[in-house]
Amino acid sequence: MSVRKKVGDKVSDIVEKIPESLKEATVPYIILLAEEISREMAEQFKEAVPSIKTEKVEHPSQVVSKVFELAKVSGRGKIREMIVETDSADYRMELNVDGHGKIPWHSKISDLMSVGPLLEYLDVFQEDGKFTIRVSDINFIKGFQAYINPITQVTMYKSIIVYDIQTTGE
């Protein structure tokens, strides 16, 4: 049932309960009644309207030698920021959003360094012997998955993904 239908039915129920003698009520009473209807409608909306919850997935510093899942999230939301920092560029990165490869599985870090400047959501750089991938501001409807696949053993110093996810009160 839609939110509009739920609220409309609720208001209709309240209006039907008003006795005929009160339909000619004073202004203060009408204001009081309107406030009560407003509170009731707010409760109905609170249950049906999605809210946004911020989540964070963080992995400790570790050595990675096989495919490693950074995150797997279902639902509607937005990746605020994802940062992966390693000691080597000797791995592949994958980021699937709603089943589409924002960063395809075959993407080496060297490839991403060359296309990063062309993509708004992707920064890839090397600084002080560390390789960093930063992804930001990507909306998703169904969800996203992020993985790294080392070609040789890689030390992952940091992996943080901060995202917003919609939740409902129902």
C-alpha cells in the first residue's frame, strides 16, 4: 500500500469520527484537532518513508595473497568514499555497482592511474611508496561489491568504505 493511500485513509478515518456538533467548533478547538491529525500523520510517514543510515566497512592492515572482498552491500544508497592503500600496484581492483563494472575485474592499478583523471569518481596515485585508490560519490540502487585480487602478495595498509544506505521503518 502506498504512503499516500495509507495517510489518505487515516485522515478519512479521523474526519469520519468527528461528530456533527463539532463540525461547527471554535477556532482554538479546530487548531487543536489539526495538531492531533498532524501528529498522527507524522507517525504514519515515519513508518513508511525511507531514512538514510551511514555505514562504514574497515579492514585492518594485512597481507593479501588471494581475492579479498572489501565489501558487499545490498540496497539503495551512495558510496561516499572508498580508500584502499597498499604497498604495491601489483593487484587488480573490482567495483561493481548495480551489476555494472565501475572498475572492471581486469583493471590493473597502472591502468587505473591512466584513466583516473578522466573519471570524476576515481583517483589513483602513488605517494611515499604507497599506492592509493580513492572512489567517491557513486549512487547505487541494488547494491555494490568491491574486491582486490593480488597478482603477487600485497600488503593492504588501509581499506575504508563509507556509504549511505536507505532504511525504512516498515
